[in-house]
Amino acid sequence: MQRDHGGNLDEAQMHFGPGVWIDLSTGINRRPWPVPAISDSAWRDLPTRQAESRLLEVAAAWYGCASEKLRAVAGASAAIQLLPRVLPVGRAAVLTPTYNEHAASLTAAGWQVAPCPTLEVMRGADLAVVVNPNNPDGREWQPQVLRDLAGKVGHLIIDESFADPRPDLSLARDLPRNCTLLRSFGKFWGLAGVRLGFVIGAPDLLARLAQAAGPWSVNGPALQIATAAMADLAWADDTIGYHAEAALRLDRLAVGAGWKQAGGTHLFRLYDTPDAKAAQDRLARAQIWSRRFPYSARWLRLGVPGNRAEWDRIIEALSP
């Protein structure tokens, strides 16, 4: 199964030339948490259980769950790869359209995968996968709606990778036994290179996941950075406020360029354009990279610019 992603900036440079590119293709926060100096021991020594426990305590407070229901992994993508292999194989339903990594990983693990346009169609599946809020259109479902779905499927995976600015959408505080949540660190904190994510779920499933991941699956610098970043609540509040306003500003610019607002989240926006390839090429000539989708000739996704220089360039690129 084809796997397409944002962040393929090297392809943009090969086609449009090198330069000072702004990568808005990923939905990763362009205003990252400021990383301080990392201790020598984090680089030199194997991670300790105490370091991981400190991170889990901070992360559990952020998510509103018990730390024993939380497991750190090497990116949410690692959990997407591993979970299909630790759950009993059967029929999987993936709410679509969404990013294709879930379906690809399930197929590779031997699952029979069916794309589903609505939650109702997913009922009766051995496994259901919902991204909330969804990528790329930002559709969202309230927790009780998803708890009801959990009662009608064998197991429910909810990918909450873009939910950090929206704690009201998360099931972390009251998670059904047959439900597993995925969370991403890199997106909201803007540090994708840390390669860190979290799985929230039943302790027995987390134990199987840990066994499949192997020892020291999260490196020492990642543990140190994330522990400090997730405890910085003032930064998080400022970041959520910035993106709430900046997303609306980006929408106004896109509408002014003749596009229609088609959804999105705090970290990215989706637009319905007359021709997505032409729209992407227009931005690329200004060395701004965006995201198209193989299933739509019209949809274009843009991350939210992070500073004045980036705003000036996108304003110029979208001006009539």
C-alpha cells in the first residue's frame, strides 16, 4: 500500500531548486519549545527507569490519566507499526479519509482493512481506527460518541496526535477497557526530531507493546527534553493561543487567494482549491512547501507559519 507523507522537502528542492524553504507540509508546530542544553549523561548513558518514570508522571498529568496506563514509544509512528502486531489479527475499519499510515501498517501485519466514511459503518469490526481530530480535514468527535463506538467494536484505537490543544476531545481521563489512545510529542511541541510518542491503554496491552518495542526504545535526550517541555504549562498556553488566532489568519489569506476553507486544526489548515497541484506549485515557487493528497485533486494542506518572516513570505505568495 502506498504511503505518502508531508515533510518530503528534498523532493521539493530537487524539483524547484535549493534555497531557504519553509516547510508547511507537515502540520508540525513552527514555533518549537526552546530546547536547553542536554546533560552529558543523557547522551552518554543508557536511559534509566527513573528518567522514564519522571517523564510518564509529567505526561500523565498533561493527559489527565494514570501513569500506569501510559507508555512512551519512539514516536506515535512506532505505535502505529507495533499495535497491529500485538493485537489479534482480524477485520479492521479505518475512518477515512485520513492519513494512510494506519491502513498501511494494518495491511502489512495481515489485517483485512476496510475504509469507512462514517462511524456507523465501523460497527462490528474487530478493530476500529479513528483519528481525532482528523488529519487532514480536522473532523472531530466528542468523547461520548467514541465511547459508544468502543462498545460496538472489538477494539478501538484513537489517534489523538493533534489533540494537545483540544483536551476536551480526549478520552484519556475515562478510557474504555478496549480502547487505546496514541499521542504525539513532536507535533505540538514542534520537536519531531525527538521521535517520541505515547500510548494510553490497558496495562496488559502496554506490557505486550513494551515487549515488542524492546528495551531502551526511547533515548535519553528525548526523555530529558520531553520531561521539561511537557511541564512548561505557560509555554503550552501561549502556544495554543497563538495557533488559535494564527489559524484564522491563514484562513483569511487563503480565502483571499480564491481558495475555500475545508477544515483543519490548530496546527494545520485544509483548503479546497481549483487545482491542488497548481496551488502547490504557486507556493513552491516562493519556496513554501505544502501537502497534496493522492485521493483529491483539490485539497491542499498548510501548516501554520511560525514567525513574522514566514507570514510575510506567505502573504506575498498568496497575493493576487
